[in-house]
Amino acid sequence: MSLRRRDAFAIALLTLLPLAAHAPALREGRLLGPGDGAALHYPLKVLAWEAYRRGELPSWNPTIFMGTPLLAAYRPGVLYPPVVAASLLPSFAAFQGLVIASLAAAAVVTFLYVRRLGGETVGAYAAGLFFSLGPYLVGHLGDTPTVLAAPLLPLLLLAAESFMGRGTAGRAAALAASLALLLLAGSPEAARAGGALLAGRLVIGRLLAGPATPSTAACALAVLAGLLLAAPQLVPTLAAAPEAGRSVTGLAAAGEPPLPGVTGLVLRYVSHTPAPSLALAALPLALTRTPVRVLGFALALCLGLQWGRGPLAAPGALALVFDLALSVLAGLSLSAQWASRRETEGRRLRAYFLFACLASAAALSVSAAALGPLEEGLSGAVGVFALALILYFSMADSPDLAKAGVFLLPLTVSFLLQPHARGVWDGAPVRRELERGTATREAIDRAMGAWRGERILTLVREWPAGEELDLAYANLGGLDGRRSASGYDPMVPLRSRAALGGMGPAGALPGGFFRSDPDRLALFGIRWVQVPASALRGEADRFGLGEPLDVTVEAGRPRLFPVDLAAATEVRIASSLSAAEEVAQGEVIAVVHVLLATGREIPVAVRAGLETAEWAWDRADLRARVGHHRAPVLESWPAPGGDFEGHRYLGVLGLQGRFYVDGVRIERKPGPGFWTLSRLALVDSAGGISAVSLPSAYVSDTLRFREAAVGPRVRLFEVRATGGRARVVERLKTVADDAALVQALAAPASAGVDVQREALALARDVERAGMPSEGRASRAEVVRAAGGALELRAAGPGILVAAEGWDPGWSARVDGVPTTVVRVNHVQMAVPLAEGTHRVVLRYRPRGFPAGLAGAGAGAVILLVWALGGAGPLADRQRSARVDPPRDSVLRSLFRRSVG
């Protein structure tokens, strides 16, 4: 077979290998995006594709938090050409195709890059295999933007290599286009990795400048053109970044967690690929070959910079550079061995490789002893990998090329087995689960009925692992029309998170939120609250009780505490009375209704002097007046400013049997004093304790929440007084600054805010906008809502409040007349209305997008002027000397003609 045919055959095979490796997931209809891929990247891309199908720019994401920018979120990669083209396909197929095509392209372009560096076909094939199906891209399949950007890293290096060889205008354009594509792909990690690789190649090129090497000015101009071409994405992202805080991803973990230290790195790589051993065997080549020296330095630099920052195998730009550099170096090492395989030099290099393999095997044994053995499923892949090495060392010097290269067959098979053996798709949803959800999610959707499009808040304090599909958590709700007040987006504005008590970028709520006033939800137009079973389970303390609730139960205002279904033989409460010296011994303070799974109720009384008592019972001047005994003391503390101890009391309420309980309703009996419930738990005589959690206490107020659906995995509550997606308020209550506004949102009643008639705003915003001081409260109707456009009908006079996230990119028209948009409630939009019924249209345009388009035009002009000017600053040098790479590959010749 000729060299050109071997190259073409290798490229065709590399193109098909990712499809074969991930075929089991494709057959099952399982998304090629576990963890973040399903929770973050797939839903955001679906929103972008839906916008393109409507003929719109994907600008706004209304489905999470209170609404967030979509184009400026960067990770969706909405302007990346393959993403735009994929909108022509059904969403699920488009996503799967993008992942497979990107992995295939990564293999092919890595092959071309190694061939460009002078590598043999065998080495280039191995390099493409090592990178596209290697430890990084297999282990981090859920990081979809990085997977999509993977082929652009070797493409950028290939373009840089061509440009530094002969800096014509065409090659400069190829370099600029490669850089722009990398920046548009939506991966910050890949963008940083590509920037480091490009900078290193340009610096080295200038240090080793030849007669045809581009000048420093030409290099800078090519890079500038690439940045400008990506400006329509970069400028809106940079404009939004200061408001988003620190970017965080990887919260929906999947697959193998990063392994600690050097042992973890060895265990991950040596059990997967021969690249580390080949890289060690290339050390003698560093004396004579510049690419080997450069790649070796890059590997050492990556390890040095990552040291002490977390697991060496953790995802990120350094690990990505490490993986690509290791693959290319391994390809060059194998190429050197193959080119002289029957000569003394080849045998010497193979001996180095053999020694490195033995050292790697020893290191693997030590790592496995330190961190635990390899997973059982990996035995097949590792065994085939070992067979490939045996065949290589025994047959490498054969004069028959087929025999010498037979090791490539088991080597390829070992890589094909790696994704399935490592369980990289475990936990990834199938198509039906994404499009329709689980049975639990469908039941919750039915319970919401006509109000299904209203915002829903999920009460969780950490990522609800294993419950995401039931809850339509993170961004999954947007796939079937839900609008969540939670969500997952590293670029969500900090004001949206602050408005909800300091919510995390993945929707987790801090403990302080559950002690705040639920009227905040009505102010934001949140209609639904869902609580997963995991959030209903609190941590039991040393007394066998739950976490502090500190709920004052009032007469006529019963509390309903939902609990995760549990067996119980008794109820334990920690409580105390205050200002209750007139309460008689044995008087019933409250009735605890234990709600059984069968629908029955068991009422149990809480009595003064037996299960609870006055907290200051030991105060000298009070003891003589208290009409009840001191109940069993649970815990005591020194009273502030007094010479006595305060107490909380333990009440044990037997159930006269063992029952399965899914809730506890507590009613306070009319009477003097205040009764505070501190902690609550269900106890099973068999040893189980189900402690009531803070999220359970948050939704327990039956005057503010109505239980709408009860399931074994999720409980749904409706916020009774919500204003919905839009409303008209009478007036704005002003505060001095953002800190005061956030504080007022946490306790609207204490701040004197009437959530039915008022909204909160900064005084300076109201003064500048000229908002009306008085109006009348009424409902408003959302006529149309799609992406970054809202059309509403509302009657004035008053102030229209839309429950959509405020951003400087929003504009408004009332009856066709431009009108000021004011930020209210820290994160929502308001528009003044005069008397009468009005049509209000709100539109969103990403900040900086027009400037980005102008920048892209400037980048194109730079390249055009450069081309028309005969390569600008390089023209004279290009005419004097031309250095071309070897013409031994038809594909590289085609590539050279296309870019030069």
C-alpha cells in the first residue's frame, strides 16, 4: 500500500473509531453527556437550537433562575458554526452527532499535526487514537464544550505550524480562523489551553526564526484578527462576566472522580494508554529534535503548575494541554521507533520503550496499592492493551509491514473498550427521560395543571444526586416547558443568586434561606415549591432529634411538616413556652397529628409540665407563679443578663404501634403564651431516626403554602399569594442601596412591604425613571413569551412588574412608544403605566453584540487588506525564501493548498 493510501486509510479508521467506541450508548439512546452534559450543556444547546429554528438569535434563557443571558453564558457556544449547523437536526440527534463528530475530528487533526511535524503514519495514527479516545476526553465526556473544542487545539497548532513555516496571508487567515473557532466553541478550559499552546509555538518560532518566519508584528496581527473574528461572542461574555462572579462547573459529577496526586495520575493514564511510556522513551530524542524538547517541556510545565492545586488528573486547561502534548509526543516517539525499526537506532529506542513500560507497570502496581485496585470492568481493556505491547516488542523488526503493525489492532481494540469499561455513560439519561421525564416528574407536571409555566423553586442545599430527572433539576425543566427559579449556570448574575438568599450557581440554597420569610416567593412571582425526599431528611443530633427549626406555632395557623416516608413508633419534639406562667399543669398546648401513608391520622397531645414548659421556669421571680411543672429538660443555657438557666424540653409521644409516616401536622391550641418548636423527629424502635429538616419547616406554614401533590420522591407545594409571571402594583417602596434591598427581600413583612401591592426599588432608579407614585394593583397577562421577547397586556395606572430577570440589555415599548425599564425587587423589571389598558413589549439584546459584530468586520478587513497587500510585513521575506514541509501526504498537500 502506498504512503498516501496508508494515510487515507488511517484517517478513515480514526473517523469511525469514536462512533464504534460509543456505540453502546448510542444503541441505548443514552445521552453522550453524563453529569454536566445532561444538566447544563445539552439543555442550553437545545434552547439555542430552538431559537435558530424560530429565526432568532439565541440571546436569553428564560427557563432558569429568574432568566439569564444565553449568548453571553459562553458555554452554549451559540455562534460556533457546527452548533449553528446542528440546529437543522432534531436536538437529541444533533447533540449526539456533535460529540461523535468532534471526537472524530480530534483524532484526524491530531494525525495531520503529527504528520506535519514529520511523524510516520503509524505514530500519527497512534497520536490521534491517544487523544480522541484517551484519558482526558473519555474521563470528561460530560464537559461537552471541551469535547467540541478538542479538534480545534491540534488544528490551531497545525495552522500555527504552517504560518510559522511561511507566513502568507492565506496561512494567517487560517491561523486567525482556527483561533476564532476555538474561542467560539464555548470551552474556557480549551480556550486557555489553546492560548497557551499558541503563545508557546509563536514564541519558539520567533526564537528559532528562519528566513521565512513571520515577523512579531505579523504574528500579533494574525492573533488580533482571530480575536476580532470571535468578538460577537467574546464581547457580550466579557460584559456579563463581572456580574457573574467566579465561574464554577463540574457540580453534576459523573464517571470517575479525579484521583489524587501522582498515584492517581499514574493509575488513570498507565491503565489506559501507552503514551506515558512512549513519552519516556522519547527522552533521548530530545537531544536532536526540537518538537520533542518543546513537548517534553510543556508536559513538565503542566505538571509543575498543577501541583498543589488539586488532583493532577482534574479537568482544566493544564490537564488538557498535558493530554494533547503527551499524545503528540507519544506519536513522535513511536514514529522514530517505526522509521528505524530494523536498525540499531530503532532497537535502542524500543529498549527504552520496554524499560519505560516496565517502570510504568511497577508504578501502576504501587498506585493501585495506594488507591485501590482497578475496576473489574477494566480487566478486558487492560488485558488487550498488554497483548498489543507484547505483539509490538516481538514483531516490530519484521520485514513484513503487516506483521510489524499487527499490534495496532489490539491497541485500537483496547481504546474502543475504554469508555464502556470505565462506565463513562453511567447516570446519563436516555432520550425519553430528557423529553418526557420520569413518572414522578409527569405526575408533578399534571398537578401543576394550567399553571405549569409558572416558576418553580426546588428546595435543596446540595446537588440532588439521583433525583435530577424526578425534579427536572438544573436546566432539565426547560426541555419540557418548565420555568425554574433554581437552575445551573456559572454565568448567572450574582444579583439573581442574592435575591434568593445567596443561592449557588447550581441552585443550592444556603441554610439561612430556610429561616427567611416565604413572602419573598410571592414577591418574585414563584408559584410552586418542590421538595425532594432527600431534602426532607435532616441530620439527627446527639439527642436523636433534627436540626434547629425554631418555629413559633400559632393558634389558627397549623404547621404541616412533610417527611420522607419512614417507619415510626414515637414522635420526639424539643420545645419551650414563653410568657406562659398562667398555663396549668397538664393543659394541652398543641396536638400533633401524625399523618400515615394510608391516609389515616393519629392525634397526640403536647401538655404543659409533661412534654413542654416555660423556658424560664427556673427564674426566681417566675417560679412561684408558673402554674405547671418543669418538663424533662433536653438542654439548658445561661439566660442572657440573668442568674438562671433557660431550658428546652423533651417530649416523647408514643404511637402505640409501628406505622409508616409521611408527614406531621401540628395545631396550637388557643391559650396564653407562645410555644416554640425547636426540633422534631420520628423514631423507630427498630433503630431508625427520621429527623425533620429545615426545608420541611420552610414549607410547613399552611397559610402560605398549599400541598398540591404528594409522592414518594417529591412533594409539591403551591405559594398561595403569588403574583404570577406579571402584575401591576400600586407603588414602589424605595430603599437606599442594594444591601438594604436584599435585606428587605429576606423579610418583606418586617420591612413593611405589602407583597400584593408593592415592589422594592432603589431610590435613585425611581427618581431617574419618573415612576408614578400611586396606582392600583391588578393582574397582568403574558400574551407571548419566546426567548428574549415578552408581550404583555396590563391596565394602569400603576407599575407593571414582570417576573423576568432584569438586565441592561432589556428595552420596553408601551403601545409602541419606547419606555424606561426599571430594576425592581433586585432582579425583576418594571415599566410605568398610565391610565387605561396597554400593550407592553419587552425585548432583550445582548450587551456588546453590535460592538462584537463590528469587531468581526474589522478582523475580516485586516485579513483582506493583508491579502491584497501581498502579505504585508512578510512580503519581502516571503519572496526571498520559501520553506515547505515534505510532500509525502496527499492530505497534507490538500491542507497546504487550502490554507496557502
